[in-house]
Amino acid sequence: MRHLLARALLAFAVFAALPVAAQPAPAPSKDSWAARRDRLREQIGGGIGLVPAAEAAPKGVAFRQDNDFWYLTGLDWPGAVLALTAEGAWLFTAEADRTAPEGFVGVLPLSSLDVAIGRYAADGLWLHAGQEEYYSTPIVPGEIREFGDPFARSTARAKWADGIAARFKEGRRKSLHHRVARLRLVKDEGEIAILRRGVEVTGKSLMDAIGGVKPGMKEREFQRALEQGYVDRGAGWLAFPTIVGSGANGTMVHYTANSGALGRNELVVVDTGAEVEMYACDVTRTFPVTGAFTKRQREVYQAVLDAQRAAIRAAKPGVTMMDLDRIAKDVLADRGFRDRMPHWTCHWVGLGVHDAGEYLTRLEPGMVITVEPGVYIPEEAIGVRIEDLLLITEGEPEILSEFVPVEAEEIEKLVGSRRK
């Protein structure tokens, strides 16, 4: 895996030197990170909460910070530990020359962490040892990439937490994972600005790639063109492995081989997302290679689109993603596709492409979700999935990816329209 990532990092360094088409989104202010820490501190009371950063990456491998550590600090410090107490936020690090960033009480050596824990543990020892999805990797357009086990980091974190708990048995050990996850669900203005930028990068790159498609093109060629658009627009990471599935390949929900060709008269499912400023994006479109749906393809496509629109209309405060899933699947059942959708309709999006949060959580303004129904008919080599990113508001949801064509006629016009 390491040699693949090393090669990816080298190629990314070359691509990153290319001019970008737009300015990056503004980063959240220091006040935003401080406010997040304060909200978490209120839940800790007189105890101490510990959130570890990601470990330093091996030589030649790009470092990416842990999502929760980043959410609470905005710092790219490997191997550090964030400690939250009633007095404020402290950072513990092996780097002796670190100075305290604005908003932190101080920076102390990791060797003194046990002393700090001992002072507060009797009033509650809150440890972050939760499950963390970790899909991101540097973009190398069109190359095969090896993605690590998304739960490997959680295992290391759990061992770390167990070791601390064993030394401080008098403290009441509690988990911070679900509390941080709950905070991450509602996005602040800075986060929403970054997500808008990620959708812009993803959507425009996807439109360019579909506009340049032609029969006989390889799935990997399409992937390369799409991801080159991400690089040109300033994104350095993929939110997850790009899916480009033509014909029967498009009936496999998590197909990532991208080793086939775009066959004439076939539908192509493209599920993709750039990562911008640590935040993921996730958009899916399905299109006919020739630029014209067959009667049967259009029937399936319209059923999926109608199911998606029905769920989007219902995406308002107070409902759950399970409610939206039922609404979308009821539409598909009415069209004769009851057993043709094997996955959930929605998921949270933020620092993770399948972000932290529960399916039974009621939607609130500021939450961001996807709506992605699909129908898969392997015996007819027809797969259709349509996915958009939604921002929940006080009223109607805002479709952040609405500018990406989705109506059948719009898709037909887009296919091949930008071919050189």
C-alpha cells in the first residue's frame, strides 16, 4: 500500500502545480473552533476529555488529520492530544518548540499528560475512541489507488484509550465519540461555505467529463478526465474512490475497478466527490453513452428521479433519514422496482463522506445530507443512481448540487457537448 501512496503523492505534487480555476473557500474562523470546543467542554463538566490527533504518516505518504481533532482544533499537528477541562483547552505534543495557538491555554509535553489526567479523572475521564471512517487519499487522476481499512485508525485509537483508562481506574470512563458526532451534524457558516466550494469543484468537473464522453471510451479514461478537473480546480484529495460503471458494471453499487469500456447504448453510473479543506462532497449522475436514453432506460431513470424528488421535498426539520428512505422506496415500489434498491437513500456528509451521526436523528437546519435512490437490474445491464447534496433549512431544503443537470433531457444534451 505504501508504495502506491508514495507514487500518488509524487504525482499529486506535479498536478498541484497547475493553475487553479477558482479561489478556495474561506476557512472557519478561530472563533468557530473555539465555540465547538466550548460546547463540548460544557458536556464534560469537571472532568477531562481527550481527543487524539492522527499519527504521523510514514515517509512518502501524505498526512491527513483525524476528522474530530481537526473539527475541534483546525490544527495539522500529528501525534498530538487535545485535552478539554473546565479551565479551557490544552494541547499535548511531542514537539518541544510548539507555541500555544490562539484560543488554547497552553501546549505541554506528552510526557506530562498523565499528570493532567490524574488531576481531573476522578470527575470523569472522557475518551475519544469511536469509529472513524477514513477514505480520503491524494488525487492521482485515473490511477488505481489502494484505500486503507477505514476502521484501522479506530482500532489504534481504542488501544490508546484502553491504555489510559487502565492507568486511571478511579476515573469514570466515558465516550466522547457520539457527543462530537452530534456537534458535527449541524454545520456553521464556515463549514457550509467549504461544502459549497466542494460541490462546485465536483459538479463542474463532472459536467465537463460527461460533456467530453464518447462511445468506446474506457471507464478509467472518464475517471482520469473527471479527477483532472478536481486538480485543476484546486482540490487535493478524493472524498472516496470514484465509481465509473458502464452497463452491467453500473448495477454494482460499490464498483470501483473502473476497468471496462463505455459501451454504445449503455448507461453509465458516476458516483464521485472531491474533498476541499477536509470536507467531503458526494454527487452521482447516470447518463446514456450515446446521448439518448432508450425507452426502457428512460423509464427506469424517471422512476429513480421521481423517487429522489419526492424524498427531497420531504427533507425538512423534524423528519429522519429513515422517513426519507421510506418515501423514496415507496415511489420505486409503485413503479415496479420494490426489490431493486439494496441500499439506504440518505447519509450525512461533512468531514466524512458518510459522516458521523445516526439515521434516527431528526433533521435540523444546518445539517447536510445526500439523497441517492437507485435501481439496479443486472439481467438487463441497467443501473441508475441519482444523488444530490442537500442543506437542511427552516423551510424547503437547498439542493447544493442543483446546478448539475439531472432531468433526462438535460442529461441527453450534456453528453458529448464539450467534446473536442
